[in-house]
Amino acid sequence: MLNFLSREPIHDPLAAPAPTDRTEVKTTTCYMCACRCGIRVHLREGEQGPEVRYIDGNPEHPLNKGVICAKGSSGIMKQISPARLTQPLLRKPGSERGAGEFEPISWERAFELLTERLSKIRATDPKKFALFTGRDQMQALTGLFARQFGTPNYAAHGGFCSVNMAAGMIYTIGGSFWEFGGPDLERAKLFVMIGTAEDHHSNPMKIAISKFKRDGGRFISINPVRTGYSAIADEWIPIKPGTDGALFMALLHELIASDLIDHAFLKRFTNAPQLVVLDDCERQGLFAFDPERGVPGDGRNPHNKLVWDKRSGSVMPAYPEGIEEGCDPALEGHYQLADGTRVAPSFQLLRERVSRCTPEWASAITGIDAERIRKLAREMGETALQQAFELPIPWTDAWGKQHPTTQARPVAFHAMRGLAAHSNGFQTVRALAVLMSVLGTIDAPGGFRHKAPYPRHIVPNYRAFNAPEMIQPNTPLNAAPLGFPANPDELAINPDGSPIRIDHAFSWEHPLSAHGLMHNAITNAVKGDPYRIDTMLIFMANMAWNSSMNTMAVREMLNRKDAQGEYMIPFLVVCDAFQSETVAFADLVLPDTTYLERHDVMSMLDRPISEFDGPVDSVRVPVVPPTGQCKPFQEVLIELASRLKFPAFTTAEGERKFKDYPDFIVNFQPQPGIGFLMGWRGKDGDQHLRGEPNPKQWEAYAQNNCVFQYHMPETMHYMRNWNREYLDFAKDKGWRQKNDPVQLALYSDTLQSFRLAAQGKSGGRQPPDALRERIETYFDPLPFWYPPLEEAATDLEAYPLNAITQRPMAMYHSWDSQNAWLRQIHSHNYLHVNPLTAKAAGIADGGWCWVESQWGKVRCMLRYSEAVEPGTVWTWNAIGKADGAWQLAPGADEARKGFLLNHLISEELPFDAAHGTGTISNSDPVTGQAGWYDVRVRIRPAEPEEPKESYPQIPSMPAVPGVLGKAANVISYFAGRKRS
């Protein structure tokens, strides 16, 4: 009986579960967001087999330690969502895309259709098949499938999510925030979070911040909006969207001018002292090198550079001699080499760059008071340097020098899409990475710390597909479709400089597009730019709704036909677990499983859940049978790869190698002893990290909370860019191809190699004339701030407000609006506006208003909020739905009151029509990151007689055959009554 006044908890989340004779508890890994927490799933035997009754956090899991969020505990409602697809569907002959008219077919029929169609494409022109995957975490498999097929047209969701964050940091410090690194709040004293919504790294970040604040740490949030994490910050600094780079440049100005920088760190562990050629020549802006030590590297081998030794007044090799005792590399000054070449340390060029970036300059851009910027810089610098401490942890660097202690720099940063999702995001992220570097915080206690398999070399040793002759019938690509170009020779372009890929990734338009440009694929395919494709397979991406920057235009393009009456994209395959808006446009629908019904891996080959002290990978195992005829997309790929007889999936005699996905995960090895999972390897399961396949590996994971964690010795915990013990260890375990040190690239000669090509100063590949100025401008080897590209095409007086979205804490992408529990938290969204801004526009709190950009308009409800800076309006992302989608009842709040800002955004921008280009992607010119947060808007009140519903509205979607339905029975089922 409940004792109302008792302090005893009703339920102890850390207690071991107590199964009854009717219940069973299984462990697996959550997938209600990308955190991948450990969970316990409580099952009870039902009329048709085991049924999920309860989900809680797994206290024995190293990531979340039993903590679970609203999303995670609501996974039970995803399992029985009325929107569940349960059988393969084929569009009815004669019906139009978008009408949602399908007929059920068998899986065998679906495989026959796909095998026949894909076989013909692969035997003729493999690039006419495009595979684009949304929020999946198995890119090692999907990328392998595309490579074995022989198509370069493969991309993951990163291009429209946060590729700027990944690429900007990896090209600078060898690692990135998110899975591959993060803030060390255990030892930090100051924590600065920038542009991070509350769903990013949710539970682990909440745990870490809670302890950090209890231990007396100071938390500053810099964000246009004060929600989620920002709401509990000690200080909120509002900033105008897209201006973070200007703030970072001003902070660098102040730190360098005040000499609040880590000189020793810069000299030994970065390219700050390396000499840059200043003369106007073919090597202008590149690092000088010692000709006796060989020709300069290709951007992947920095070990032939020079420094100026202040003690001897002469040039010395940077590695290894230049860092030996007795040499004091200069960080500043201008010098001449023996042949008269003018040079300067790259740090001198950085100092000159930021000299003009005063707090007053940044204040006019960011809206932050200049004195607050000065104070923030002092707080960062003084905390990093004057509150520093040493840990009694010895380590040996890559050049053999023994360090008896490890230097802490207790200033930690964290950032995500608020920085990344702008067309200036790459250079903004570069500026942040340089800021962290001058403070000496990289992989130092209390700063930014890498997580295995990072750090990678700068530039990572993954050369991607880069030449049309590599595409051959019935032949795998001999390089990966995605990668990290180090110079123009590694771009995926034709001899005339035009793109090879349908999304224009890795072309002169977006050279360093590490994840591809999924958001451009449909538009380019419909345009036939640079060619038409035959079949597009989309997995887990809602391109007909919230995943597109121009939603209504994409819906029209998916239906567009050529002069012969054929669809511009002839065959569209959609794989999803739910009836999303995109399902209606499919020619073939493949019903996916939920995360509770399948095997899955969070692999070191892909996106592991590593911790600071060592690598961690994890799995999902089925805890309930698949619903209906649902089949995991992983199994679909293994089956198709076997039927298409890809070399990696079949024997020399043409027989299949792997009976299913679990078999593939256990037995596939990209190199001897290295597989998808690193725990319990070897025939007896007694080897870890490396070893031959173990036939009982899945069972071992299932018996160990579906997770494997390896704790490295303390001597390998820090300074891993230069830690000899760790570098050797990482190479031995297959995480790195080389064991050489990773010097931080404050100055990027990789970017300069592209600029030299644009300037016509280097031989080899040259950009088209129309793109030369673009490359020269944005491929600056030093970070700089520039306004988002959309502003040049916008009347800023007519559209004075920035408009952004954030994902709500209780939902993730568009997945959860059909979740019966989470809908009670967010059934619709509002436009949140500062009262000063809203009142000036004449809009009442709770009133209906119009939000207009130059590209489109939406009608929505507005709410006053002091937690948003006055020049910004914002809303939750992806709550607005098309009527009838996701099996929401007709007239549901999500469709009638909810809305998308996507209708205000353009996928393309005008681009120098005089040169015949007309338009170009509304994306970062370096990486192709979609510029989601660059749109400018204005607001006005809706007229009283206008409908009290959101605009635009589209015709209601019918239920597709086999959809689970039964929404009305969900609550009664969990109240204890049987479903009808």
C-alpha cells in the first residue's frame, strides 16, 4: 500500500529486477535517440507471445548507469505504435506516387523485384543506383554494400545533421565531439556549452553536468535559446544564430593579446611553430620543408616541416629534432630561409588574422556586449592556465620524451548542431577547435578528451572514390564512397571538373563532404544533374517531410515525370518501420523492425559508445519477435548482397558466405582479427579487441548486458595524439593505420592546397572557372567568420529575424509523434518569440501568426518566451505532421496545430547566373552541410477570420495495407485489459 508521507521510494531503479513467474527481464540497447543507453526490458507472456510491459535503465551499463529518459522508457509505445508497417508493399499499377495506394506482396517477391532490377543496373551502369540512409548507426555495413555494388552514390544522414562538427574538428585536432570525444567534466572547473540542444548525448551529459555542478563547477551556456541544458547553466549568454565563429575569433584575439595561451603545448603538439611560405609562388601558404628529407607530404604526412629556433637563430627540422631539448621554436616573427624564401610561423599568421577581431567587432555581429566577451576570454584563459594542476600519471610522447606527470587544463567545451548547421559552420568549428588548442585543452585532464577509435591522423587515412574509371560493371569500387580528401587529386570529379556523384559531394562545389549530401540527392536526380539515376533506396529518412529543406518542392519532384510520362526517379524504395510521409511516395515499401526486434551493433568500425578510459562497443539483441512480416534492414542488405553475388558476401563458387546478419557480424573481418565486435573474440571467447571469430560472440554479449568495455592503462588515458603507448596500441588494434603523432592543425595546409588550385598556382586538378572565387574564399587555411551564405540573397531589412529549430528533449527527429506517451508531452508546437519582438509585431501570446521567408510561409501559434534572444524565433523540430501520416487520427494536433519551419527554407541559393550555374546547394561550401539555421524571416498576426489551423495543409494520407493501427486500444491495454 502506498504510504503518502513515507520517504521510501515506490521503485528503486538501481535494484535488481524481481521477475515473477509471469515476467522475464532481458537487457539490450536503447534506440529512442542516438545515446544508445543500456536498458532492461520487462516482458510478460501474452496471448501471441512475449509482450513488453516495462522498460527501465540498466544500472550495470557503463554509459547511462541506470538513468533513463522519457524517450527511453516510452520505447514500449514505439513497439505497439499504430503506425507500424507489417508487410512489404508494392505501389498499385496506375496509381500515383503520394496517393498511398499499395498492395501487399511477399518478401520473396520483393527480393525478386530488387534483385532483378539491381542486377541490371550493376551489370550496366552501377552509379544509377543510389543508397541513402538516414539516422542509422551501421554505416560500416551500408557503406560496404554500396562499395560492393560499385556505386559512388551513397551517403548517410551526417550531411544534413552535423558534418561540419565532425569534419571541422577532425581536420583540426583529429577527433570530434559526440561519439568520438567530449568534455571531461570529471576534472573540469569551467564548462562552456555552445549551440547544443537538450537531446544531444542526453543521459550521459545530464549525469556529468549534475555531478559537475554539485562539485562546484561553473557552467556557461552560449545559445540563442535557453532551454534544456541551458536552463540550468550558471550563466546564459544569448547569441545571434550563425555568429558563433565571430565570438570565437574575438576570444582568440583576447587570449593571444593577453598572452593567456599555452606556449609549451603550442610549440610541441601543434603546427603553430611550423614555417609557412609567404612568397607568391606555387607553394605560397604551404609549409616550408627540408628538401633533404624528401618532397612535401600529401597532407597526410607532416613530418618534413621546418621551425625557426630562437636560440640558434636558424632553421631546424620540426620533427624530431625541432622539439629536442635545446631548441626553442619561435611562434612569432618573420624569417628567411637560406634560399631567400620569406616564411613565418603559422601562429604568427593566426595572430595577424585575429588582430582585427576585437570584442567590439564581434559584439556588433553576435549581440554580446564587448566587455562580456573580454570577461569570458579572461575566465577561460585564467581557468586553463592559472587553475591548472598536474596528475601523477607518467606518459611517454611519440618522440621518446618521458613526462613524469600529466598537465590538466580544466576548461571543457561542448558544441553541436547550433554551430554545425550553418553554411559557415566548418570554419566556425575550426575556430572553436583552434580556441581549445591555444588553451592546451586537447586530450588534457579537464578539457576535450578523445574516445577510441579517435584521434585519427590529420587528414584521416581513408582515401575515397575519386575517378570515373573506378566505376565498372559488376565490380566493387576499389575505394570507399565516403572519405576525407586531403587535396584536389582526391575529389570525385570527372576530367572536366564536374561532379561524379549525384549529390555533388566531394566535388569542387563541396570538396570535404565527409558524409555526402543526402539533402541534395532527390533534387539533383530529378534535374538529371549530372545524370539521371534508375533506382533510389532510402532507409530511415523522411525526405517527403521533415528531412528536406524544401518539403513541398521535394514532394512534387518525387512525382515529377519526363516527356515520356516516366517518373524522373524511375524506382523509389523506402525502408521504414512506420508509415511516415515518405512511405506514400514509394514504389516498394520494406517494413523494418524496431530496435527491440533485431540484432544490431554499435561497432568500433562505425559509431561505438566508447568512454574516455577505453573503447566500448555494444549490441542490440531481439527481446521480442518481429511484428508481422517485418524484417531488419540489416538482414535485407545481407540477403540482397548474397543474391547479387557481391564478392565480400559470396564464395569463389558463388555460394553465400553468411546465412544472416548475426553470422555476418561474427565472421566478417576487414583485416585479420578485426571484426565488427571487439569483445569475446577467439574460438573460446577469451580474446578481446583482436582475435579470430567466436561463433558464440552474440551469446557472450547477451550475457554481459549487451556491452563490452575495455579499460586502458592509466598511462594511455590522456594526450593520445602524441602518446607513444597509445599510438602503438591503437595501430595494433586496427583503429589507426599509422602510429605517428597527430599534430594539431591550427593552420590547414590541406585547405590551402585547394586554394592554390583555385588561384591557378598549382598543377593538377583545377576547379571550374565559376567556382574559383568560391574555393579561394572559403578554403582559408586559418579560421575566419563570414555571414551565412543565405544572407547575401536576402533583404535583411524585410526579413530581420533568424529562425531556428531544436529537437525537443522528449522526442527525436520525427520518430516519436506517434508515441502515445510522448504525444502527451508534445502533441503540437508553437513558435517561441521574445515578448518584445512579438508585441512589436502585434501578435498576442497564444495567437495565430504568419511566419514568412523569401522562400515560403507558415501559419502557426505563437508563445511569448523570455528564454530566446529578441532577434531569433524558434520552434521544436518535426512535431508537425501531414494529416493521416504516422497513423495519427484525422485532425490530430500534430497536423492541425503543428507545423514545420522546413517550408520556409530553400535547398538551393542563387549562384552567379552569369557563369551559367544558376543555383547551388544551400550548404556549407567546404563540407556541404545543409544550412538549416540560416533562414531569415518576418512575423505578422493572422487575420481573425483565417482558419485556426497551421499552413500549409496537404490531403490526408490513407492507411496502408497491414499497418498495425488499433491506436484506441493502447491505453486500455496498459491499464490491464485485453486488446480487442
